[in-house]
Amino acid sequence: MASTKRRTGAWWKEYREHLKSPEWDAIRKQAMSRDGHLCQDCGRQVATEVHHLSYDNVGEESPEELVSLCSECHRNRHPERVRTTRRVFDEEVMP
């Protein structure tokens, strides 16, 4: 995935496919192992997710471009997702 691509629907589709790949699984495990399976933000919870520090090298990322996080801290790293989820909920579900 080229770093110059805009994050269009096609980019996100490729990204989601990458997250299912054996290459992602291997690099994810390396990052988790390096971080001792501990959330690197709060330092209290078991890390269950791996966050990209940059999306510039998606598909060719190194462990140094990743950080292990618990789900709560990962949500905090993506406040735009929380707003989007709330907006969709408010507009589509709530009367």
C-alpha cells in the first residue's frame, strides 16, 4: 500500500485485508512480544491490540512503527472513531 494514496474506500479495503494477512500476524506478534504484552500507554492492562504510529508504511511496517495497547487506550488513540460511531448512532438509530 503506497504511502501517497489517499485514504479512500479502496485504501481502507486494502488495509482491512492486510490486517487478515500472515505478514500482519507475524509483525503484530513481534510488537506484542517486544512490549511484553503490556499496554504501552497505561502500563496496567494486558495489550490486546496493536496500533500503527504511522500509516505511511502499511503493508511494509516494522515493529518500531507499532505499539501494543489495551482496547481502552487504543480507542483513546482514535478519538475520531468514537465521534463517528456516536454520529452514526445518533443519526441512524436514535429518532
